[in-house]
Amino acid sequence: MDAKDFPEPLLHTIGFSKLLHTDAAKGTARVRFVARPEFAHTNGTIVQGGIITAWLDNAMAFAVFGRDPAAGLASLELKVSFLERVDVATFEVEARIVRWGRSVVFLEADLWSADGRLLARASSTGKLIRATG
């Protein structure tokens, strides 16, 4: 699995850098994002929360796709806790599947700084979308 299965314009828009790994058995994905200055407020120093939320949400989608490449994901709810300020820099998000049901999946994701600080955490409930045919 790689990032080519996701819309390139969307990935570019949110600062996607690299899919570092997925593990289907563990239900995890690790994704790198680069915050650009245009993502930031407060004189270009703090990344806007919606961008951070998009990173967390995208990494959770990679975890789902890593487990089942035929499954799509529609977010039903998403909660984000912003634990520290997020500066303009490079970050990694570790996403994991908490519970996989027939049509619903529960997910979590953590945003990490380069020096190992936890900056934000998300939890989400998603609807698994499968092609019918």
C-alpha cells in the first residue's frame, strides 16, 4: 500500500510528506506531514487546528486502508485534543485501529513532534464503505 491510492491534490494541500509504514496485522499507520507557513496563525508561528485535525484524520484513513485496501472510510465523529502548540515544522502521526466491526471502525491517532513530544490526540468513529457490485 502507498499514498498513490489517496487523492494527490488533497495530500499536497494538507502538507503530506510520506507514508512511513502501515501494519495490517496491528492496524497501524505512521505518516509524516510538513507544516508550511501558510498553515499558521499568530504571525505564522502556530499551525491552525483544522490542519492538525486533517493530519490526524488522514493518518487514521491510512490505517484503515492498510488493513483493507478495498475499504473506504467516512468519518462519523472526530474528537481532537490539542495538548501543546504546534509550530511550523515536520511532524509524524501514528494512527491505530482500536476496534474493527462489520460496518463501523473505532480509531485513534497521535501527533508527535520531532523531539518526541505528544502534541495532539484524536479519536474517531468511522463508517466502513465498501463497493457493492
